[in-house]
Amino acid sequence: MSEQLATLKSRWAEQPEVVRRYALPAGAIVLAVLYPFYVDLLPGFPVTSIAVVMLVFTMMALGLNIVVGYAGLLDLGYVAFYAAGAYIAAWLASLHFEDISFHFGAVGVADDAPGIHISVWLVLIIAGLFTTVVGILIGLPTLRLRGDYLAIVTLGFGEIIPQFVRNADEAGIGFDLTHGTFGINPIDSIGFGETLGAVGLPDVYRTSSSRAELFYWTALALLLFTVFCSIRLRDSRLGRAWIAIREDETAAAAMGVPLMRTKTWSYAMGAFFGGIAGAFYAVYKSGAFPADFYFQFSVFLLCMVILGGMGSVWGVIVGALILSWLDRAGLAELGKEFGDLVGREIDVPKYAFGIYGGIIVVMMLVRPTGLIPESRHKIEMEEGVHDTPLYDVQHEGPGTGRIRGDG
């Protein structure tokens, strides 16, 4: 077996760089696109409807990775952007505002239906732009802080938004903005309308017999867009500035990196993808409900980033898929199997956050860089220390990090 693996590795190394670079991602994309066709043949794998939620959560985790993984800013209030995107979809594509009748590109809605009904494709863009502005407004007063202080302030914003949407109804502010604890539903479905439907595209997802598959492929397209943007941002001049701030904020400022502007851009970019994901998830659920926007969800997304590897795009994807599967189906299935084994029913999902916390503790002890670590972060954790230049580590070996002059 070892000889065969060695042979495969040598043959893989002989392949052109383009093949070695793009073959694995291309294969993964093909398998992901075809997933609804073969999922029934894979026992234990999540069904298509659950896979949609997993993809949306992965998109949110990648947005948070821009803030936490690239720029090194601990954000405990990311759920605020998720909530903002969901309510933008609820306001612009539902019957909520009954006194207004405005239609623009909506599909599956009667022409005389009250409320604001804008094409959901356009609503996704509006949600992303709106949450970008929200991210800037939240970031400007908070990003002057560092470390634990920043985490506490973002935690506060993450708590304010859910409380606001629960109380922003007629009883709270005298005007029904969010419909309180009941939320806003139904939200218009996504689709291509009768014109494009004539060429084979689905008119309305909700009424289609392949509803779950259509939402799955749309979520996958949004995820691929997020991955592309994340990689391009990481390799851009702005991305290098984020990484410089993450490694040493004082040194980055001394080298001319504008701290506030650069930090704010990371917040804005992370909020943009969080808003699109929140709007799409609200459309998929056909409603925006305050019960979804709890503080633990921000921690849940942060666990995905830590598990996969902070700053690593592929690592965050793997970590997000694992934890979202456990959350939606995995823990219940494992509990059922374990209950059958011991002979009594065990409600494993009841201990979900304890299990997630245990996973993170084990990861920090066994593999602190994550499942698929970022190359720079891996070098720092395994070879370098804070007072030893990487050049000295490469020539003297790890473990030589002594402060000069300590004898």
C-alpha cells in the first residue's frame, strides 16, 4: 500500500502545475453540482434540502473568515448581518407593507397583490449592499478597539439587533416594522419568470417539483462566488494589508497601512456576504424569524472558522460543512444509532453546543492551526515564535526563540 501511495505521489508531482492546482477544485465542483443526482445512493449523507442550509452556513462562515481569519478581528456579532439581510428580503419581497403596492420583476406574485415585491435576484444584491453599509456603520466606532474589547463591543451589537427585531412592532415602536416575535412571512420565491421559463429555466422555485434541487444549485453558485471573491481578496493588496494587521498591528501602522480604513473594509466585505446569505436563507425558509438570530449562531460560525483553520478558505469550507451537518442532521442520527446501541433513547442534539465546544478544545490541543491550515499561519505555529525572526528559525531550528541578551 505504501509503495502504491508513493507511486501515486510521484506521478502527481510529474503533472503540470496547472493540473495540480486546478484538478482537485474542479473535481470537487463537479461532484457538488451532481450531488442531488446521487445523494440517494449514499446512506447517511444529508438530503438535498439539508445540503442547501449547509451551503448557506458555509457562505456565512467564509464571510466571517474575512474578518477573523484575514484581518484577525474577533467578531462575536456576525449574526447582525445575517439578520439585516433576512429582513431586507422580508421588507422588499413580501406582503408586509400592505399600504404600499410596488412590483418590480417579482415572479409568482399576483399583479394586484399588496406590499413591495421586487425580484429576489435584485433583493440579494440590495441585501449585500445594505449590510455592507451596516458593517461600515458598526465598524467605524468599534474598530478603534483591539482584542477582548472589540469582541465585547461586537457581542453587544450582536445582541442589540435580535432584541430590536423582536420589539420593532406596533407595541414596541408604534409602527410594525418587523412584526415582532412572529417574524415576516411568506417571502416571495426566487425564479426566472415566464419569459426565461420559455427557454427551460424554472418560472418559480417554490412551485417546482425540483424545489430543493433548484435552491441547492443556486446556493452552490452563491458559495462559489463567495469562494472566488475570498481568494481574490486574500491575494490582493487589501488582503495583504489585512494579514499584516493580523500579524502585528503596530508594525503594519508603522509601514503605512491605514488601520481604520483597512479594518473597516474587512468588516464591510464580511458583512456583504453575510447579508446575501441571510437574504437567500430567508427566501428559502419563506420567512424572517427573530428566533434564528441568537448570539449562539455567531459563536457557531466562529467555531466553523476555527475548526477549518483561520484564514484558510478550503479549511473553513470543510469546517463549516462538518459542523452544519452535525447541527442539522448528524447529531440526531448519531444519537439514534448510539441509543439503539445502549438500548434507550438519548437526545444528543440537546448537548450540541457542549459537543461543539469539546471539538474546538480538542482541535486547539491536537491541531491548533485547523483541519486545513493556511500556509503562513502553519509556519508561524510550527516553526516561528513571536521573538524569533523566521530567517533565524530556518537556520537555527525551532525552539531557539530567546530574547536577545537573556544569556
